[in-house]
Amino acid sequence: MLYIIVTMPCKCHNQSEGILHKNRKRRTICEKFWLNDNTFVMKHPFSLTHRLLLLATTALAFALRLAYVLHSHPFVDEFTTILAAKAILQQGLPILPSGLFYEHGMLFSYLDAPFVALASTANLITVARVPSLIIGTAMVPLIYHIGRRWFSPWVGLGAAALFAISPEGMVWDGRARMYGLTQLLVLILAFWVFSSTQSENGTRHRWLALGTLLLALLAHFGSLMFVPPLLVGMGVIWWLSHRENRPAPKIGLWLAQGIALIAVIGTGMLIKRLGQPLGMAQLGDADAVNPLIELWHTLSYQIGVALDGKSTGSFLARQFGVPHHVWLTTAAVLGGIAVGFGFNHRRKNAFVSPDSLAYLFLWLVFGLTIVEMVTLLEPFRRNPRYVVMGLPLFYLLVAKSV
């Protein structure tokens, strides 16, 4: 039997046995089991039906991605990834023949290097795509289990199925590029951030989130755009989850984790700057200015308040106006409106159901990321390939809305 852990302190706590607790004021029925902290455990059995459906969905995802791996033409950027992987095999660093330090997707380049080493000239592209194929297939059960923990087994299966047949998922999980790996890390990052608001082990989960964020930045620096929405989502959900019993603030710990967050982002910016984006001078050259200013330039060239209606409309149409996303987007928006009314109806009630909190968290993270892309990022960042990094969050949102 598997369980979903839902943090919800209860006054009728009993360590010796499970309690069937019915509270009409909170409008919830829950089974409580002692787990060495004040948490509720909601039982969601991993039944044989769920296992078989998950296995079939995973097999379908693998088959579709394998077909793309075997039968699609090489994407131009895949050759750069392969060059970086070969450089790693030769000298330990992704330094291209031109002398450029290729930091873009560096974590994936290191992951891809052993596969490139095993490939022959005839099957180089195919073998170099294998890590993405493995990661894309593994994403399906991961999405299911997160959906099951946050909502229900059927929501998890729905989100996993949407990802399995997603054209974007097939493409980027079938190429020797870093987007599939970044998808995985962003999803895990979001999981740890939400878990930190729902468990007494929140401190440990935040440290795990920081470690995952560092890996995500090394996989694709663009994953930095998820940080502000994740911080907003964490703050809002934590406040809603602790309105009745708000713990005393741990200023020292929060300060330490804030410093660690700055250090993680700074490390990502430094590695990005070593790659000389947009032809910037090497650090230490006469043309380079103060190192801190150079690090800021690494970020500032991607940021800019650009309220351009034409480019925004084009981006939204390419991402959400395509046939397979129109109805999904409609379902998500309608579901969001319904949950919004639900929150308004319960505004005087201290309790908000855990699945509603998870749903709100997904809306905040994915929705604010889109708002951020169309308002605070330069137009060249308004590309569906960057939304792909958060696509599993969108499918979880849609599955819950349906």
C-alpha cells in the first residue's frame, strides 16, 4: 500500500492508532496515521489497474520517442552537443574546436559523452540521442507518481498520458539536446518546493530544491526563469497551509538558505558567462569590466520589459493555439476559474484542501512563468522550446482541471 502525505495538524492526534476523523467544519474526511510528525496520510492504493495502465503508457511513450530517434533527420544543434561530448572525452571540458567553452547544456553534454564514446560514425546521431530517450521515458512514471501524490491516481495517469503522446515531448525527448533533462529537473524542483510547504521536513526539502536548481541551471540556464514563480508559489502555499498554526520564523535558517540560493544562481551565472554569450569578452581580458558587472551582463541581456503585443500574440498562438493544446488550455483556464471561486467561497475557513493547494501551486508556477516570458524577458526568449521545460507542470494542471 502506498500513501500520499498531506501536512495538516490535528488536535485529536493519537500516536497509537489510526483515527477516522470527520470534521464537518473543515468539510473533509481523512484517515490519520502517525508518521513521527503531525501529518495526515491519505491512502491512494497503487492498484493493479493503475500499474497496468502506467506500464502501457510508459511503453507507448518509449515507442513514440524511439520512432523519432530512429527516423527523424538530425537537428542542427545536435552536432554541437556531440562536439561538446567529444571534447569532454578528449580533455575533460566541453571546449569546442574553435576554443569556445560550450557551457550550454553542459550537464547533458557530460551525460551524453559515454554514449558518444560507444557510437560509430554510422550511428553517431542515434546513439547520442539515447540519454534523451531514457530520460523522456522515465518522465512518464515520475509524472504519474507526482500526480498521484498531489491529487489522485487518475490525475497522475492523465498527466502521464498527455506527456506520453505530446508532440513536443516526442521531439525534445528524441534529440541529443538538453531540454528533456531540464524538464526532468524542473519537475523535481517543483516537487521539492511544494513539499517544503507541506511537511515538517520542509528545511530538508528546501535544501534538496537548491541542489536540484543547481543541476537545472547546469542543464539549461533558461531554467532560471522558473525561480521567481516558484518562490511566489512557495510563499503563498506556505501561508495558506499554516494560517491556523503558523510556526515561529527561523530567521537564521531562512537567511542561510537565501544566501545558498544566491550562491547557486551566481554559480550558474558564472558558468554561463564563461561561455561568452553573444560574443562577450573572456573574463580577465582587457575588454572585460568588473567581474560582478560581467555576471550581471550574463543575465541582463535576456531581461527587458518588452510589452510587444505582436510578438506576445505570436508566442501564445504557437504555444497554446496549436490544435492539440487549444482544448487543454481551455480546460486548464476553466478549471482555474472554478478553483478560484472555491477559494473565494472558503476564504473564511482556515482549511483549504491539499489538492487545491497543489493545484494553486501549479497555476502560480506555470502561469507566472508565462506572464514573465511575455513581459520581463526579451522577445527571443518567447519561444515554445523554453516552455517545454515546464511542460509536465502544464499537463498536471490540465489533468487536474479535467
